[in-house]
Amino acid sequence: MKIQMVDLVGQYHRMQEELTVAIQQVLANGTFINGPEVKAFADEFASYLDISYVVPCGNGTDALQISLMALGLNVGDEVIVPAFTYAAAVEVVALLGMTPVVVDVDPDTFNIDVRKIEQAISPKTKAIIAVHLFGQCCDMEPLLEIATGHNLFVIEDNAQSTGATYVFSDGTVKQAGTMGHIGTTSFFPTKPLACYGDGGALLTSDAFLAEQARMISQHGQQQKYYHKIIGCNSRLDTLQAAVLRVKLNYLDGFRESVQTIAERYDKGLFGVAGIDLPMKSSFSTHVYHQYTIKIMNGKRDGLKSYLSSKGIPSMIYYPLPVHQQEAFRQLVRIPEPLTVAPELCNSVLSLPIHTELTQSEQEYIIQSIKEYEK
Ligand SMILES: *Cc1c(COP(=O)(O)O)cnc(C)c1O
């Protein structure tokens, strides 16, 4: 038994024939940059998300950078970010000469603690980056209310939660990434919707922002060789778009199998002393990009090595909060003491969860965790 954290090759074999056809078609056409598959995928993904515009780009980090540029943010502006996340959002804010304002997260959902956003806002604050971490949406309704009240832009970093849905108090249901001014996503191979290389996209319902994003991702050109604004070069390869068109059809099915695996963990690990299971919020579905438990008795690293000795991989997402990262710690503004994020960094452990994980592998993982915690 060789348990893997993710199994991209196993999953590929399920779609092998369709992928071969799709890839060969691009090879036969020879339009490797901005081929027809790129627009076709963007239209199909927009319709899946029920949003007006999908602007493909090179990766999820570029998508975040382009979103900040498209919104017209400037050097010296402040952008609110969560303390516990993948660093890309903080990095692009800093890269553009803006100040990341770090807000603590909710200990149960791992997402930005909406109750702590308002006191972090200053006259320089222009935007909030809401990262939907591990497969679950931030609490968007109150977050959007705060943003509206203070005239702030909302960018959703949806690299990890494609396919999750949020329910508003009036019953309206929306896809993750489609609730703010701009959503961004990554098609990095392990993400919920992924290609076989780098890829990303911006999501918006605003025609002006979509046009800005499109121009910025193509060297600021509206017309070839006429540069209207300063942009960058960030494209989704035609080959990757062809892969994504195939994989989009599998997204719902794959999500359901991963949710079944999460339910089995929930049942199997229920009541194990010292372990907190992922919390499901009342307002969002969970697509389990990660199944992340908390080991509350200081035994996290011990459990990780024990599992490793039994051939079970596990990962620490993330070992260090953003405000303690060497690259950012001089740059960030910290309005309130950050206590939850560092605690999470010391207690979280993500277990293997993917479409190819078998029931017997999972039982072995659950058994092994119980043995250790006994
Ligand atoms: C993966 C990821 C990114 C960056 O995406 P890339 O395509 O690797 O640039 C940004 N934010 C979050 C939350 C991510 O998980």
C-alpha cells in the first residue's frame, strides 16, 4: 500500500482518452497561445460559475496581482489579508508597493475572522482579500456589508475552493469566487479545478474590470502593439485550456467523491481525544481541498512522524503565519494582536484526501491516528 497525499496520475487514467483527444487537437492545430480552447474554456467556466466574465491568466498569483492592478490600487494603499493562508495574496500586495494589513482568522473555519475586519480599516484601506481556505468560503455576507460600508473592494482568492457555494440569509446561493468585485483562482495541478501545469483566472461580473484585467494580462494592449496601460504577460496556455475543458466536466463528480472521503474521516475520527475535526459552517459548503485536523495537545509533530513511519503522508499547511515571514514582517501593519494564526500553525495537520484514496487506505489512516492518540 503506497498512500499518497494526492494522486494526479491515478486520476488522469480515468480521463485519459478524452484528454488525449483534447491535447492532440491542440497539437494538430498549432495555436499554442490564445487558441480557440482558451476562449471556449473561459466561456464554459463562466457559465459553470454563473458569472459574466472569466479572464484566463498564467497562474493564481498573477490573477491576484492583475486584480489589484485592474482595481486601480496604488502604492501606499492598504489591503486587508488573513494571517493564516498561502502567502501569494500578501506577496502581490507587497510587490505592488502596498501595505498588507494582517487580520486574524477564525479558529474553527481557518478563514479571516470577519468580526476583526472593521477595527483594521484605516483611511488608507482600499480592499479586502478574502481567501477561501481549504475548500470553504469565508463568511461573505457580513464581509461584503463591511466592505460596502467603508467603500472597499473585495477580492476573493478562490484558488482552493472552486465549486464551494455560499448561502446568503435571504436564501441566495452563490459560487465561491463570484461574490466580490473580482475573484481569482489557480489551476495548479493539485487545486480542485486543475490543469497539468500552471494556470489561473480572474472572475468578475463587471465589464470594465474584465476589460482591464484582459488588457493587463496582455501587456496592457487593447490592440496588438498599442500599449494603453502598463501590464504584464500572463496567459493560460492553449494546451492547459484544453485539459481544463475536459476536467471541468468532472469537477462535480470529483467533489462528491472527496466529500464522501471527508465524511468517512468525520465518522472514523469522531471523539478521538485531542483531535479537532474540520468544522462545517452553516453558510458554506466544503469541497475539502484539504482535510485539516487540529491536534490540540502539542502532539502534532509527533503524530506526523508516527504516521510517516507507517507510510502515511501528511502535510502542515501552513507552518508560519504571514506576518512572521521574513519577507513580509517589516512591511505589514498589524492592527490587533494575532493569536489564533500562530496557534493554528502549531496544531494543524492535513491528511491525505483525493479522488483515488481507497476505503481500505483510509481505514488504515484512521486506525493509525487512533493508535497514536490512545
Ligand atoms: C495555490 C494558491 C495560490 C497561488 O496559485 P499559483 O497558481 O500557484 O500561483 C494563491 N492563493 C492560494 C490560497 C493558493 O492556494
